[in-house]
Amino acid sequence: MKKPKIDKLITDVLTQLGESPDRQGLRRTPKRVSESLKFLTSGYKLNARDVLNGAIFDEEYDQMVVMKDLDIFSLCEHHLLPFYGKCHVAYIPNGKIVGLSKIPRIVDMFSRRLQVQERLTTQIAACLDDALKPLGVAVIIEALHLCMAMRGVQKQRATCVTSTVRGVFRTDRGTRMEFMNLIGRAQ
């Protein structure tokens, strides 16, 4: 059985909402929405091996590496509405480092899937942990969810903060606090 194309489904949604898909402003909307959804979920077509592309290098550096304020944009899997914010990632190498551009690419790969913020945080940490086998990895995401801001409880400025800490970030309070200080979230 052939699946209907996304643009056909969007045309049906517009009709069900009481709109006319033939109205001037909506004529190209189904195609635009289809292209938008394909981009926003393009992470399903990627895997960590291809994204990392061999950019893992032997290096005896053993201090914290932090990438902070990485923009994230994702779609809530419950309402298909966006959530967006900042992602902060740190790891402590154990003989291996990763090309710096690969960290935001990993963040984007997982963000461009239907998500919940909790899973997204864990997936990023697990991917780096698996690829690098570092002494520790930490990921914090701070995001605003439009499913909460625009509908439901309608809390426009409520930010959700999630964290995943592994290795020394979990066992050593000092290491965890250093990370928090470096990203400007000292407690």
C-alpha cells in the first residue's frame, strides 16, 4: 500500500481545519510544510559514525573540553511543536579527542528528530561516551517548549533544564561544579 505524501496530508489537515488549500496564501503551504518537516527530522537519516567521520584523534590532553551555548531546535514528539534553547557539552578525554565541529553536529543529529528533551540530553551524552570512552561527559540543555508556551498551561517564559552526567562528572562534585562554572551556571 502506497503511503500518501506529506503535502497531500497537509492539504487534508488544512481542509479539516476549515481552510481552503486553494486560497492564495495557502497554495504552496503543503509543499513548504513537507520540506520543512523533512529538514526538521533529517536526523533520522544520520548516524554517529557518519557524523563523526573519523574525526577522533589520539591526544594526551586530560583536561575538560567544553562547548557551550550550542543552539538547539527540535520538535516535541507529543505535539509536533518546536522546543528550542541552548545545549552545553563537556567531556574529559581519556587519550582521545574529537574534532570540535563534530560536537554541534552530534547535537543537531539528535535534535532533528521527534524528541523529548530528556531523551535528547541522554542521546548526546551516550553518543560521545560511546565514541570517545572519556573519563566523563556532561550535557545540559535549557529549552523553551512552545507546546507549553502556546497552549496547555501557557507559561511563556518557563524553561526546562535537563542534564546527563557520566563518569567523573557524576562521581566528582568538583568536576561537576567546574563544568557549571564554565557554562555560567554556578550554584
